Amino acid sequence: MDEVKSVIATYIEDQFLVTYGADFQGDTNLFEIGIMDSYGYVQLVEFLQRNFDVVLSDDEFLTNVMGSMDRMSDTIQSRLSEVRAG
């Protein structure tokens, strides 16, 4: 697991009292299985923006693109690449 996914997994485990591998996988939609609700989603997005020093667009935030750990990681990795590219 890469560093971004590891940070996200740890946050999800700590905040939602679940275990990666047992309760959810990288591609698990956290809304569909009841791990995360809209309030938890807002907190998670705020954590990701603060922790990785990125800004997510309204489309990314409002279209539930961040429903799974894999999608979150891909989005954050993309943002970090954009920042590095200048």
C-alpha cells in the first residue's frame, strides 16, 4: 500500500472504527456499506485537504468521487502531481 492510501486507511480506521481488509477494501464504497455518512464525508474531505495540502474542486466534493479509498487516493495523487508540475 502506498503512503497516501496508508494515511487514508488509518484515518478511516480511526474515525469510523473499522479495519482495512476486514471491514472494507480499497474499492469498497464506504457509503453503500454504511461505514461513512455525509457528516463523516465532510470531515474526511477536510482531513484530506488539510493533511495533503490540496484543494478539491466542488465537482470532486459534490459528486461523491471520494466514496472509496482507491478513488480518494487516486484523486489526491492527481492533485499532488498537479502541484508538483507547477
